[in-house]
Amino acid sequence: MYNSFVLEILLLRIIEKIYMKNIKKNKNDRGFSLIEVIVGITMLLLTATAALSLSKTVIRTENFNENRIIAYNLAQEAMEETRRSRDSSWDDLKSDTRWEYDSIDALNSDNTTCEPSGDDLLCDIEGRKFTLTRTIETVDDFTSLHDISSTVRGTDVDSSLAKRVYVKVAWQERGTDYDIVLTTILTDWKTY
């Protein structure tokens, strides 16, 4: 019986030492204080806010760039349609030229519908609204504009054979008006 008593005491002392070590260890590892938790949550919120702000800016920039590309392509198509009109009949390029139905069909496709509205063409491209305006003017002094010497061609260049074409595509995004303007000078190349 004495041996079992001694054994129990030794066992209790070993358990007590292990328990005391764990108590000392736990005093040093008590966990996070309230201030540490608040600082951690604040840092997490600031990081999340910055990430959301950055993604919002990226989405806005991407949307603006898509609209700008669509507007540029629409303006380029209108300019090409004007060149096609010039090639088929120079007389069609008068300053009061309006959009003809044929030119509207050239701009219409599966995701695009364009309809005339006065001097403008209102286009709906994939649910985005664009206003296309084409202006054709006579160039007053074509020779000085391009520094063309009359000796190059042998005769003076007739100013009535040159037209300045402006194509403007406008759209509105988040309450701000944007536009793209293309300009070129077309000549009646068939007369040369």
C-alpha cells in the first residue's frame, strides 16, 4: 500500500508540473486584445474598400474605352460611306446632303440600328446610344491648303472639286457628353 501511495503522489506531482507549465504558457498566450481586433478589422476594411474602388475605376474605364472604340468605328464607317458616295457620284456630296436610306443600311447590322433624325443619325449599338452627324463643306482655297503648285498639274485645281467632310459621333456617359470627330478632304479624283 505504501508503494501505491508513493506512486500516486509522484503521479500527482507530475500532473501538477504539467498543469503549471500550461498555466504559465497560457498567461503569455492569452489571445487578442480588443484593440488588436479593432486594428485588424480596420485594416481589412481599408484593404477591401481600396480593392472595390480600384475595380469600380477599372470597370468605368473599360466601359468608356468600349464606347470610344464603338464611336470611332461608327465614325470610320460613316467616313467610308461618304467616300463610297463620292466614288459613285460626286454630285451627291453637296453641303446639304442628307443621309440616304442606302447609307443607313450600310451601318445597320445584327446589333446596330441607325435611324435618321433631322441632319443626324441616331444609332443604337448593343443598347448604347450614339448620335452621328456628318457635315460636308466646300473647301475655299484647296491649292493653298495642300500647298499644291499649279505647275505640278499644269492648271489650277478647282476648289469646287474639293469637299471637307466632318463626321462627329457623340454619346453620353454618366451625365458627361463625349464625342469623336473625324475630318478629311475628299476630291473629285475622277476629273483628274
